[in-house]
Amino acid sequence: MLTHEARNDIEIRVNYPRHWQVDDRGQIVQTVVAKCYRGVYRTQNHHTLVGQGTVAEGPGGSISMVSSGIYIDGKKLLVEKKAVKKGVKGLEMNGEGIFIDGHRVQNGSGRKGSDNEVDCVQVLVPENYSGVVALNWRGTLPAHVDNWASGALNIVSSGSGELELGDVSGDCSITATENGRMRLGKLSTGTKACPIKLDGSAQVTIKDIHGNIDVAAGGQSQLETNTGDMNNFNVVLNNQAKFKGGDTSVPLGLSVKNLTVKLSEQSHAEAIETKIENLKYQSSGGGTARFYGQVVSLEEATGSQGGLTIPRYYGKDNSQQQ
């Protein structure tokens, strides 16, 4: 869980600090796993869990990152004696590691947990935090991020546990592979396009979408969006990948100024209650597309045009064409 709140530092709260580690690259990684709900689970570090456990009521111990140092369950992590960066004061995190007053922080972990509850981790950041957050979710249990509006957000999901996000705005990239499942409430990209890459049996659902989106999907993956207002929407589908857009309960609730669709093999794109101002369509193999709503201008249609269905094509003069 990632949460913005009124605070001046970054804090990571976990119910079993022993299960988590801060490495010398600044990553917080899970090294040991607790019991879980009934069933069989496989985690990122290849542990196999069988059986059932109790659900944690809330995070207990903590990993705190403040200007004076990094503390795991109240214990301060050691730093290297020799200062790598002379003259630097306070806490610094970058690709080279974590530094306190120029000294590199050594690896560390907290006390051992009792393994009676599901592992929970909560990351709390200041409301004006503007760093880069990279989320890699490969486990089988669900995760939740409330909202993200500052800095870049890079999301990777490949486990079967659903990753749920609230409202996301700004620079963002989304990757879902294997059995990755992701659900976003609202995505607003601004002027820079958000790349969405899907493969395997991944599923990504975006309830409300705005801005510019570049989609590249393969395998049996699927992208679905309900409502929104997009400027440039580029969709490339291969294999048996699918795109579904629109919502029958919201008339023309999805609007796209420039839509480019490229299909191959058995891929399929479909949009209902969608207004498309400019459509470019390319298909090879058995790729098919159906757009139920309004298409103002069909600028280009090449390849297997028999796979394109547009019940309502209005033309540039806004008169309905057959």
C-alpha cells in the first residue's frame, strides 16, 4: 500500500520487519514470507506456501527513512566508515545506493516475525513527494495504491495477485506479463504518452482514462477501459490480444481524437459508446475490429478491411454514411 499524507519523511511500515530488507541500491525487498490465505502461493523469491493463516489487522513494526538515518524496527542501520560522497549532508537515495551524510548505508533487516499473519507493507510519503516510484508486483496476494500525482510511476505486474491503484496522473508506464492483473481508477497522462505493454494472459482495466496512450499487446492479454477523453491513442495488438472500450450505461462516454489501430493474427479491438474523430486502421492475418458509436473520419484502412465493422460512420460533414 502506497499512501500520500502530511509528513516530512518517508516511512515504510510492515507487520514483520524481519521479512523485509533495505538493500544497498535503495530497494525494499521481501526476503521471507509469512503464512497466507487457504491455498497454494508462489512468491517473487520462489517460496511455496500451503495452508491458511490469519489476516493482519494493520502494519506493526516500521522501516523509517529520516535525515538522521534509516531505522528498521527502531534499530538504526550501520553505514560504511569511509564517506563515499564528501560534503553531502542528510539522506540521499539514487541508483548507486542509500547515503547518510555521504556514507553508504549497509544492508540490514529487523527482528524475526512469528509468521502468524499475512505480510503487509505500507509506504507513506509526503503529499508533495516528487520522486520516481517503481512497483514490481510478482506475488499472488493483492496490493493497493491509493493515489499518485507527483513524479514518475513505473508499474510492473506479472503475478496473479491483483494490483489496484486509485487515481494516477503524470508520467507513467505500465507493464503486465504472464498472469499480471492490474486495475486503475483514473489515469491522466498529460502531454507525454503513457506506454502500456501487455503479454501472456495479463489483464489491465482502467475505469477512466485521459491524455495520450501507446499500447503494445500480445499473447492472450487484454486491456479494457470504460470512459475517458483521449487525444492520441495508438493500439498495436498481436497474437490473440484484445482491447475493449466504452460502457453501455454511458452514451459516448469514451472519446478519442486520434485512434490508430494495428492488428495481426487473431487479435481483436472493440469499442462501444465511443466517439472517434479520426481513425486509422491496419489489419493483417485474422485481426478484427468493431466500433459501435460514432466515427467521424476514417482516414486510413489497409490490409484485411473485411475485419472492420463500423455501424455508424458520420463522415467529415457529420452526415451519417452507409
